Amino acid sequence: MKAMGKRSIALFVKIVLDVFWYGVLICLGLVACLFVASLFLNDLGPNVTMSLPVSFNVDSDAYRVTSQSLGIESAQIRNVRAEVHFPVRKGGFFFGTFAGIVISLVLVLWVLTQLRHVFRTLRDGRPFVAANATRSRWIGLAVIFGEIARAAIALNWSFYFSTHFTAPDVRFVPRLDMSGIAIISGLIVLVLAEVFRVGARLEDDQSLTI
């Protein structure tokens, strides 16, 4: 299979991006409808729950971890990651979370739109167009700052949970969980944007020469 053109890998990726784009658009619409509906309800009820990622440490006195084969008598359980589901309570945190979800979906939709434009040019066999350099640069920046924003939101969630929830022999702790892979991926896309820019310039120079 060819990398670019009709019946190519680029066409397949373009189709996958189209499917994801419409999926995110539908999710954005559902979230918006749910948000509007919540404005008219005084009590969302016990069946409407929210799920938040949490990190916690386990009291070593309550849960003793040992290993007879290794001769270890005092292992500790720390930085356990899990998700906690709880009934939603309307308030600043609830509406702030909804706003964060909407902004995240809009950002994902915008990035997917840029990727669709890039792979459309690859499908047509025209990779080195000037617009692809700009699109790739914005995609790279969106990936980097989007990951930073996601980590900040997750930290806020874990801080909120650690200050409002308790459990026997468990200590909830705020945790900054940032993906280095996402940051590196964004930097790689920025480098590729420069490749697109140089390629577009060389192609323009060649067309002028001819």
C-alpha cells in the first residue's frame, strides 16, 4: 500500500480521523445538553455520578505487606492510582469540571480538524503546502499546552478529593501526573512543522525555476 495518494495509508488515516472527529462532535453535543439540563434541576439525584482519578497512600500499620521469600517485613503501599465514583453535587466544582470537559473536547475537535486538513493534502499527494507547516505548528503547541492543562486539571481534581473525602487507613494525596510522552510528541510535531515549511519553500522555488 502506498503512503500517499488514493488507496493509501494517508487515505486510511484520513477516514479514521473523520470518524473520531464526528465522535468527538457528538460527545460535545451530549455534554452540552447534559450541562443545560443540569441548570434546571435542583437535585441531580444519586444515580448521576462523577468519576475522578485519585492517588492515595495506605497506612502501613493497617495493611502490612511482607515477603517471606525475600525476607521483607515492612513493605509499604504508596501512590496507588484509582478512580472514585460519587454522586454529583451542584456547585463551583461541578460547573468548573463541566467547563474543563467542554474546553478539552473543543481543543480535541480543533486538533482533529487540523489533522484532517493535513492528511487530506497527503491523500491528494500534495504534502508540502505552506498551510501544512502552520497547521503542524499549531498541532504541536496544542499537544504540549493541552497536556500541561490536563495535568493541571487532574491535579486540581485530586486536591479537591483529598480535601473533601476521607477513608479509614487511607490518605488521599494531590498528585501531578504529566505525560512526558505527550510533551515529546508535541516537540516532534513542531520539528515536522519545520520540515513542512522547508519542503513547501523548496517546492515553491522549484516551481518558479521551471
